[in-house]
Amino acid sequence: MILLQTATANNITVTLKEKQTLETPYFLFVFNYEADDTIQYAIILSDLSSYTYRYNMFTLNLPTDIDIKTAGDYEYRIFEQTSDSNIDPDLADNLLETGKMRLKETSTTITSSTNNYYVP
């Protein structure tokens, strides 16, 4: 499962090489909100890994790169493609991976000045 958090840079590490067929692909990430399958987000991310034969690493800045508005559970799909601009998964070359992604809102620290203790 990929865990992302709003208002931060998120690292995504996956293994795509074993299904990859293109020499130097562009990677299309598609996120579908599970509660309403009509909500879909797509973005092309660059592989930042120095060891792509071992793993692939991507950075996704929320909301700068893509503005996913609803926290919750998503299905993700990662495609390889020759296009550096296509965000339509139906036009991508090859599906490499599917899985689950959870988007959490950035938590805020709450400080309380009162102490409430329970003593049995």
C-alpha cells in the first residue's frame, strides 16, 4: 500500500522493472477514489532512482503536483508509455502495477492545558 499525506512531498517506492517493456518510459500514475469511481486523478512522474533495476522512486508533492482533494482510499495504477504528456490511461502502452493508496490529511498537533486523568 502506498501512503500519501496532504501538504507535503511524498516518496513513492515501487518495483516496476520486471514488467517494463519500454527502454526509457514515462510513468503515468492514475488514482481512482474507491468511494466514487468517477473521481480520477492522473499525473506523469519521473523516476528518481539511481538503481532502477532494483526499485523505482518517485516524489509526489501534494497539492503542488496534483491536487487530490479527498482523503481516503484509492486504487492506483502505474503505466509505462512513450508519451511525456498523455494522462489518459486508455492511451498508455502497458500497465505495470496496481494497488491501494491511502491519502491522509496532514495532522495538526493539539495542545491542551488541562489534564484529565482516569484513575480506577
